[in-house]
Amino acid sequence: MSRSTTTQTKPLKRLLAPKWKPHGYQKKAMKFLLEQAAAIALLDPGLGKTSITLACFDTVRTTEKRDRMLVIAPLRVCYQVWPAEVVGWKDFQHLRVGILHGKRKDVVLANYEEYDILVINPEGLDWLVGKHDMRVLRQIFGGQVLAVDELTRFKNSQGKRFKLLKKVLGLFGRRWGLTGTPAPNGLLDLFGQCYVIDEGKALGRYITHYKREYFRPLDPNGCKWALQPGAAQRIYDAIKPLAIRMSARDYLELPERVDLKHFIELPPKIWELYEALEDDLVAKYGDGLIVAGNAAAASTKCRQICNGALYVDDDVASLVRGRKRTVMELHDLKLDAVAELVEDLQGQPLLLGYEFNHDLDRLVKRFDMPYIGKGVSAKEAARIERLWNEGSIPLLAAPPASAGHGLNLQKSHAQHVGWFGVPWDAELYWQFIMRVLRQGNKSKRVFNHHFIAKNTVDEIAFYDKTRKENRQDRLFEALTELRRRRK
């Protein structure tokens, strides 16, 4: 079998690749990762966390005879980031990358000795851990390096991917976690991430103990939690030996971000539908029918109405059977607002985030625009990324859920990011903006446009990004305030 990466690489790109010359902050991050077996690098996008990790791994290959690194990363990052970083620097081109995904994953794993780095997406753990004997996994990964890229994918300590990874954590001699947004939805998110790296040394071995130590319950069932007085600082102190934090603004010259709001007003008939759903949402919350972690899902219908279309077939069984969901189109107000902005920009590139597939369908129909998202292959996404960076695409749609990682869109020097609907998840929001707002973009400012239905959950989602209290409580407190304002 060929001793090359699993992705095809043009020889010219290898030949012209520069040497990696780490900046001072990158050397500092490397020193931190190398000095301890378990470490988390909290690095903003653009600081080069992939190349830092490659340099650290290359070091321990020599000094500690650790021959292999398993990288767990979002699928797009597996295909487009790690292989590209290896090829893109002369210092790392001797490393061989195998991708544990797709039809060849079994072949790649069977020939694991041919590779220095094996990359897999979190969903692939069901295949890797769930279908292989522990003796086989120990032979491949025993004493080796684990790097979890975008560590927040393991913030849910009750989730399947966390439980699968937990089974094999002890195999690895070193564990490194990489993320720029460790707690976008609150400090409860930290437990699962820290456990993956240190198996409970910093924050304890059990989520129940972590909650009791630092939080207090807000309801009898223990579904909602708030920080105890002074607990935030105690948490920061506990994880300080485990993590190093670096902000892009401290080390790079980044464009200024300017937040802009484009308001629309829902017409009377749409208001009737919106308020009926909002009344039902608030009533269920008051009756205790909405539990922790469900607030964002409970507001989904309201946000869809704000955007202009609504899924009316929520029968999960029908979706499993493959039946297409029924969409009710309600209004084109946000489409009209996007059209006005596009006209005003006169060809300046606009990266537009969307959340629901029916939003994408209507956007494509209206603007005949390229997009990254449903049905777009990794190869086609790479082509679109190249055209965008060349300045050939004036309007590009992408979902924050899958495009917030692994895309480098700053080379076009785009100045405009837009939100057809602001996502509730703060991590998706910030990661998506940083696709453009990062090193390499020479623009002085990046304008962050929000299309907002006035006096609705749209406003709550927008203002939520500047606050850090319990998200479920904020949603319903804000809904109550908006309803009071409308009367």
C-alpha cells in the first residue's frame, strides 16, 4: 500500500510549501501541551491550533516514541483541514494521514501502521469503538496520542459519543483538546470536555458531583441549575492547570466587528400564528412540561415563522420512513431584506448563515446562489471555498452547524457576514463569524448583519450572545418581557 495520505495531493503544492516558523504565542502553546500528558488549548480560530498540534505530535514521535495520533474532528475538518495542513508545511510533509470515514475506513484501519495520523469524525466512534475488540484498539492506540479537535462536541457527558470515547480514554498516553469556545452555553458544558482530557482530575469524575459542588438547582427535579456565588472563579481555578487560553485579538491584527440589525415586522395574520405558538410555548413552560436542554427546540417553530416558512409535519416516524417534510410558506419579508442588502453591497461578498433547509430552498430559488450544506460533497465544498476566496462568489449560503469549522473564507477579504436567522447556539454563532473574521482578512471592518423579526425570539437570540446566564431561563424571561412590551 502507498505510504501517502489518503487524499490526492498535487506535487507542485508540496514543492512550494513554506517552512513552518512558529510565532511566539504558538511556541508558548506548544510548551504547554508538551509539558503535560493531558492539556486543553483554548485557541481562537486563526491562531493555528492544527499546526501547533502537528508540531507537538512530531516532537513526541521523536522524544517519546509515540508513533500514532488519533484525531477526532468534524467531518469537514477531517477531509479538508488536517491533510491540507500536513501538505501545506514542509515540516510536516513526512507525516502520513489516513481518514477513517467512507468506504475505505476498514482498509485504512487494517493498515494502520502505514499512517502516523488517523482522523475520524465523532459519529465514527460508533464504528471504531462499538465494532472493534478492545485488544485490537489497544494494539493500535495503546500509549499513543489523542487529539480532540473542537472539543465542545463532547460537552454532553450523557451523550452517546462521550460514552463511546470514555471507554478508550485510558489507552492513550497523551490527550490534547482543542477548541476556541469551551463554554458557549454555560459552565455546565465544561465537565464533559475536561473529563475527556483528564478523566475527572480537574472537575471530578461525575457530573452529579460537579453540579452539587458548583451549582444550585432551580427546580425540584434538578433540571435547571444556576451557579453558586463565587463558583465561576472556583471552576476557573480548578481547570487552570489543565488549559491554556489564547485570544486572537491579543496576538493578531483582526478587523473590527460591527454588528448591524435589519428589522422586519410580521404582518397581522402571521402575528396571529406566531402568538398562538408562543402562547403554547409559555404555557408548557409554566406547567413544567419543558425540561432542561429543551428550550432551543421549543422555540424552533417561532423562529421558523420569523424566517418565513414552517415545517408542519413533525411526525418523527414519517421522517424515519423517508417521507419529505411538509413546508408551509408564510412570507418573504426576510428574503426581501436580504435582496435589499445584496443590492446595496453592489457585488461585495456576503456570507449568509441559514439554519433550516426550507430557508435554504427559498434562498436558492430567489437568488440562484451557491451554498455549502445539504447534499454538497466535500470536493464541491472545497471548490466553492476556492471560488469564494478568489472573489468570484458575491453571495454564499452556509449552515453554521456544519460550516462553523474547517472553512477558511477570509482570503476573499470579505467584509460582510449575514444571518437569515440567528442561531440559539452561541458556539455556532461565533465560529461561523470567525470563518471571515480572522488572520488573512486585510479588511479594517467586518460587518455582521442580522435579519430580525421585531419583538420576537429573533431579538432574544441576538441579544443573548452578549450574556452568559442560564439559557433556558433567559429565553422565557425574555419572552415574558417581549409580550409585556407588545401589550
